[in-house]
Amino acid sequence: MSLFTELAYQYIDGEWRPGSGSWDIIDFNPYDGEKLASITVATAAEVDLAYRAAERAQPAWAETNPYARRAVFENALRVIEDREQEITEAIIAELGGTHIKAGFELHLAKEFLREAIQLALRPEGRILPSPVDGKENRVYRLPVGVVGVISPFNFPFLLSIKSVAPSLALGNGVVLKPHQNTPICGGALVGKVFEEAGLPPGLLNVVITDIAEIGDALISHPVPKAISFTGSDKVGQHVATVCAANFKRAILELGGNSALIVLDDADVDYAVDAAVFSRFVHQGQVCMAANRVLVDRSVEREFTEKFVAKVRTLKVGDPADPTTHIGPLINSRQADAVTTLVEQTIAAGATALLHGGSDGNLVEPSVLTGIATDSPVLGQEIFGPVALIVPFDGEEEAIRIANDTPYGLSGAVHTADIERGVRIARRINTGMIHINDSTVHDEPIVPFGGEKHSGSGRLNGESMIEAFTTQKWISVQHGRSHFPF
């Protein structure tokens, strides 16, 4: 039995069961169109069952010794290591991810599990002084209760684990809904890993469904106290609105339109390597990808020639081939949207230094320059293998262009002068930015998140504690208070 056949179910209250909806989600391989699985969708009633199961299981889990909770994550890490080849093959088949991308995703997933092992022991209470004689103020860190996690299609295994593991480590229950294009890697596989790791039943539930079936049931349900959503800013705005109306905490990791800035004193060859990776890793389907490559005019010609030459060497094709750099986009809608965007930008006057064709969901790289300053393409997120090269004159113009977008997730600055790079980086309105590196980075203990339309809240490290726990003040009067009546 294949992994996709084995896991083509809902995982609710420790049981693998079919959904009761009237239609199926069909899971396709985006490269060759092979049907991987057919999964009957969960209904709003099953979303309720999942949340109620997590609600029942959570109190005992919260009271479990954190050293015992920690053991589950140690086991989960071993499960992934034991099944690494199988998971790699699943990522390639379901996402169209290359071997390079699958290795990157699995490496980070294991790193975040290692951090979850430590996170179980991290929450600390405090005793604070009081102006009232005889009073002791205790501040406890407690789990929020139940967390709803909604993960995207681009790094589904990693980005599900990234919120699921810390939520569980901190004593919460979880209901996970993966993207409908990646129901196995983003959902059922995560449930299977934690089942095999010995997580008590009911604490983690996986519902495979779609908003067309359940509407807002996942985010408006009364049980979850926090929703962790990773996806587009348009959907994120709706999630935030519903959460606010229902007094829930929303942790939103949304889209980006990152700029990689190449200054006049940069190491051009190195900047080219960083820019090509930043733009084309996983076909450009990365929120942190460098949509815009800003290049000082003094090095524009040299950089552009070398950048285009390197992009020409990227192999487009079967992601199962270890030599492939660029596999398929996730579906035909995305492939068509990217292809149309390129054609529209060229028709509006841009110059195509490289004009990639398409074959099904395979979209070859395009490199565009000479783009009008008021072109909408400069302000939006492009989830595909399209690079925009934008020249600038001096630091001030580079900063202005970099900030001229509604997004603010990541970025990079390339320069021989580190402190110059830091000065510029501090003026760019992003949650994260990197000096002399790529725009695509994620590390378990460093705050991860964006500004503006790129989201709200932070994940990773201590930020996980802020996201998935709450503080409770308990005062103790050891003497006697005096009341005015």
C-alpha cells in the first residue's frame, strides 16, 4: 500500500476515518498528473468533532510532566529520520518539489522538532513585587488550550510541523487543516508521525477539507483560542477579521515581495548566486523569494549578464530527477497565472532578457527588466519562476524602491561594507533581512514574521511561547488587606 493510499483519511480523536462530505478532494502529482489519492472531505460536523476531541484531551496533556511531553518530540524526530526516504518521495510526488527542495524542507522540519523538544521545558513563571503589604504576585505561563493550524501548499510538511509541534510541546491540543493541494504531506503525514511517536489520541487532529464545504467553521469555532495561518494576504485578512470578531488570537504568516539589493561595492559573482537561489528555489513558490532584484547601475550590466547566464543553466523538468533545479508549479491555475503575468508585463513594455515557455505545469524561467516604475507587477507577489531586475542610482533610491510594496517579509543587501548593509537594512520595512546572503531563510530560534501585508505576530523560539501560551496572574495575600469599607 502506498503512503498516499494509506493516509487518504481524516485523523480525528486518534482514529483514521473517511470524511462524510458529498465530494472528494483529488490529490494529483503536479508533474505528470497522476492521481495520488482521493479523500472525501470533512464536514463542519467533523471539524466540530476534531475540536471537541482536542478540547477533551488537552487538560490532561497540559498537566503531563513536560519531560514526558518532550519524549514525544524525540520520538517524532526518530520517526522522520527512519522514514526520510519515503517522506522525500512524497514531497517530490505531491508538491513537485525537487530533491534539493525536499532535502531543505526535511532538514528544517527536523530542526524545528529539535527546538520543540527544548520548548516543552521553556515556559517560566514569575513572582512580581506588589505595592500592597503581604501580597505576592505570581504570573503563570499556561497553554492557550486548543490551536487551529492552517498550512500552505509550498512547504506543507515543514510549515505544519512548525506550528503543530510547538503548540503541542507547550501543552495545547491542535486541529490541523492542510491545503487541499497537499493533503498528505501537509496533513495526514504529520498526523501519522505523531501517532507513531506516541502522542495521546485526540491531541492532534487532521481535517482534510475545503472552505467550499465548511465555510468559516475552522476559524469561528468556539473551542480554539488561537489560529496559526500561513498563506496569502487576501485570505489572511479574512482570517484576521473572523478571529477578531470571535476574540481569538491570530498568528499570520503571509505573502512577500522581497527585494535583493546589489550595491555598487558588492561581490557580483556571489550576489548572482544568491539572487538565482533566492528567486528560483522551489520554482519561486516561496513567500521569502526575491521577487525583485535591485541592482546599482554601476554594476547593472555585469550583474545582469552573469545572472541571465546562470539562469540559463537551470534544468527544468521531472522533480524526481536529482539533476532538476525547477519542477512544476503546484497546479494549472498557478502555471497559467504566472505565464499570463509575464506576457502582460512584456506587452506593457518590459524587456525579456529570458522568456521562458511552458508545458503543462512546467514553467521555464523568465528574466524581465525595463519595467515601468508604476507597473503593478513590481508591487505584487509572483509565485513562480520570474525574476524582475530593477536598476537604481544610489542607496536612497534602492531603499525607496525596496519599500514601495504593500509587503514586508524578507530581503537581502549585498555589499563589501557590512555596516553599510546593516544601515540600509534597518531602513527597509521588513520583518527579516539578510546581509550578503539569500532572502530565503528560516531558523528555529530566530523570530520569523513580516510587516505590513506580510502578516502579524512572530513564530520561532521565544515567539512560540508568546503565540501559543497565555499569562495568568494569581495573587496571594499572606497577611491581611485593609479595605475602605
